[in-house]
Amino acid sequence: MTVTATSVGPADQLEPSSASPARGARLKRLVPAVVAVLSGVLLYISFPPRTLWWLALPAFAGLGWVLRGRGWKAGLGLGYLFGLGFLLPLLVWTGVEVGSLPWLALSAVEALFIALVGAGIAAVSRLPVWPVWAAAVWIAGEAARARVPFGGFPWGKIAFGQADGVFLPLAAVGGTPVLGFAVVLCGFGLYETVRLALEGRRTRVLRRGAASAALLSMAVPVAGALAARTLVHDGAEDGTATVAVVQGNVPRLGLDFNAQRRAVLDYHARETERLAAEVKAGRKPRPDFVLWPENSSDLDPFAYADAAYVIDQAAKSIGVPISVGSVVERDGKLYNEQILWDPAKGPTQTYDKRRTQPFGEFLPLRSLVGAINSDWTEMARQDFSPGTKPGVFTMAGTKVGLATCYEAAFDWAVRDTVTHGAQMISVPSNNATFDRSEMTYQQLAMSRVRAVEHSRTVTVPVTSGVSAIIMPDGRITQRTGMFVADSLVQKVPLRSSTTPATDLGVLPEIALVLIAAGGLGWAIGAGVRGRRAGDVPPSARGASTEAAGV
């Protein structure tokens, strides 16, 4: 065997040591991206059905860590990764019956809003008391997402993950914007407090003003929430009403249940008649009125005499009015309608759902969607038309506000039932399309927040569950299982006083959007002035630009 000696040159000797720092630098650049995604996932975990509401704080602390001091382009990318980490698992239920493409597309589009928010947070992150500006920017992003495109999609508002949390009473102060602002502010304040503490330990110099501001960013939201508990009540002001919530169930899970319209109606009539028998036997109290879910009769009782007969017989068996969810065609238009059916008079009032669901009840970009998958256009052959008036039924002397299913996510759609006199609220829903996913629990949490926001009892009748009765303080006192036939009967308090959130309406949200705009204007202006200052050394100009986050 011959051994050949090979000389080793300087370049060969240095290659391993030079490659190692390069790999380390690449890995270091990946860390913020990984933390952004994991922080988004942590925020998702804080949402129902889990009761880990407090995880929202470290989630926003992580977002603050990856965004503070960066330029807007980095903020855009890191914000998008945070949004994907949050929304992809949160919205997975949207693809249960229609496949993964709509779910992925929705998550990707909604995450764009959070990307813009990330850019905005990066821009304000070197301003004094930056957690305040940054939290306001987040709420401004939520405000935009709740309005565009196609009427908006507020799912995933931070407030909707706080139904079990200490901050919940703030919903009565300023609605979901104030509640969400407090949570985000506390999370950013947590990061800033830890950052300043570590900085002080390293430099042995504690910046007391900045540290005090950071601590206040955590303390003020918590103190405000504790003080707001005085606004949360569950006592009756206008007497009580005994309500019955009927969950008839559906024959099969999924979209196909819409082809079984008569069976769904029969199930709800049968459960109502079973309840009537229990009332007659003295096993359950007699209700003052009965609430059926959305789509409990997809057969139009104004067009199909057999459907009208079934509903009428159910109303006569229980002997009290029933609010029936139906699909009604009128003047060539479809409406998702609630019908108040009196046992003696028949239908007396109606409410047409005003905020219909895009790609569910109406199909934007129909030709484009059909080109991608014609099955989707077949599922929604005709768009539902939105109603124009708030829904408040007078049922046995009680004014019941109606926000049908998807409408519970929209601040205005719930509030104006109360401003029009509702003493309690009902959120009739149909979640059978989404199987046993987390969707029904996410929506139930919205109704709990609405109960505190407006100090009203909220009932949630759902075709397949989870149906529930919620007190004005947000507590669930009764609930059903999923995909079972059941009914809930309970005496609930009726209230007529209003909370600051109800009185103020959209004003707190406008104020927070203006604060966000002010912070962004300040940050951008600082960057522009820094670039124009020709007598400032390049290093100082760079620091000024960094301070503005641009």
C-alpha cells in the first residue's frame, strides 16, 4: 500500500473555523422567526376550549421580543409568521368539510393583517412607553380585520380568548377593543419589564422611568380589570323569565345535513314535544318561551304547509311562543330568518340575519371560486341576502335580542339589540357543518364575552351543540353535549340597565385607532427628520432611523 502525503494549505486549515461562525450566524437569524411562530401558537393555545387565557401574555411578550427595535420590513415578515402560527391552528375547522385549500387561503389572507400590525409595532417599538403604542396598533389591526374584506372576519379577536380570564370585566368598560387592548398591553409590558431588569443586571444601571412605565403597563390593566368587577352583575332588574333552549340534533354530521331539512325540523319538534311531556309530568318547569337554533327548519314554513304544521304542533304542545330558525325565500331572495311562532296566532315577527357569512352564505368572487373548484359553487348556488333591521322579539312580555350565529363575532350586531331594548340576548346557531371541531367552543366564548359586555343573559341554542345558558356575569349555568338531542330550562334574570361599553359603542375602538395612528405618525416623523438632518453624523442618523423602526 502506498501512502501519499498531502499538504494542507492555510485556506484548508481555516475552512472549519470560518464555516462554524457562518452556520451560527444563520441559526441566529432563524431564532426570531422560530420565536414568532411559537408565540403565535402559544396565543392559539390560550383560546377555548382550553382555559389557558393567561398564555396570551407570554405570547405577546414573545412577539415584543422579536419585533422591538427592528425595521418595518422585518416586522412585516415576523408579524406574518406570528399570524400564521396563531391563525392556522385556530381556523382549522374552516376546512372540515370543504378541504384544506379554503382553510389555508383564509389563514394566509387574515395573517396579512397581522403582518401589517407587525410592521406597525416595529415602527413604534423605540418610542417612549412603546407597549401602549404597540397595543393600540394591534387593536387597530383587529378593527380593520373586522371590516374588510367582504364585511370582515373578527374571529380570533384577543377578547374572545379571555372568557375565563381576570381581564373579562373590562368588556363592560369598552367592549372587545378595551378588553383586547388590556391583554396585549400587559403582554408587551411583561416583555419590557423583563428586558429592563436583565439590562439593569448586566449594566448595573436601572432606568427607573422606563422600568416604572413597564411595570405600569402590567399593573394598570390588572387594576382596571379588578375595578371593573363592580360593573358585572347577574341580578334581575326587570324580573325573570323561564327560558327553554332546544337542541334537536341532526341526522348526520357535516354539510349533508342541509339535504335532510325535514329530518332536522322533525328532530327539533320531537325534542320540544318531549320537553312538553316533562313539563306536564312536573319534571321540568314550564317555560315562558322556547328558543330553537338557526336552521332548525330549513323548510320555509311560508312556502311548505307541512313544515308550518310541524312547527305549529310543536308550539301548541308546549303552549308558549317559539323562535324558529328557518330559510325563507321572499321576492326571489333567500334570507336566514328567525320566526316568532305563537301557539295561537302562528308567525308574528321575523328577523333576517344582517351579517351573512362570506363563502358560507354568500359567495364573493363566484366565477373565480368556480374556476378553482366547481363543487364549492354548487354548495352555495344562491347567495343569502342580508337583513336591514335589528332583531328584538317580544316573547311572553320579554324583549329578546337576536344575533344569529356568525353575528356574535361583530360588536355592532350584538350591541344594537340592547340599544333597541333587549332584556336578554339569544344567539341561535348551527355548527353541525364543522363536526366536533373547536369552532363551537370558540363561538360559545364570544357569547360569554357579550354577556359581560352588555350585562345580559345570553342563550345559545345550537342544532348539534354546544347549547348553553350564560348569566350576565359570563358564567355558563347549563350546557348540552355535542350531537345529542337535549333541552335546557332555566329561570334567568332580565336586565335593562346599560354598561359603559353599550353606551360608548364604537368610541373606545376609534380612540385606540387614533392612538395607534399618532404613534405611527410620531415614529415615521422621527425617521424622516433623522434622514433629513444633514448635519447629523451617519451613525446618529442610523440610530434615529432605528428608533423610528424604519
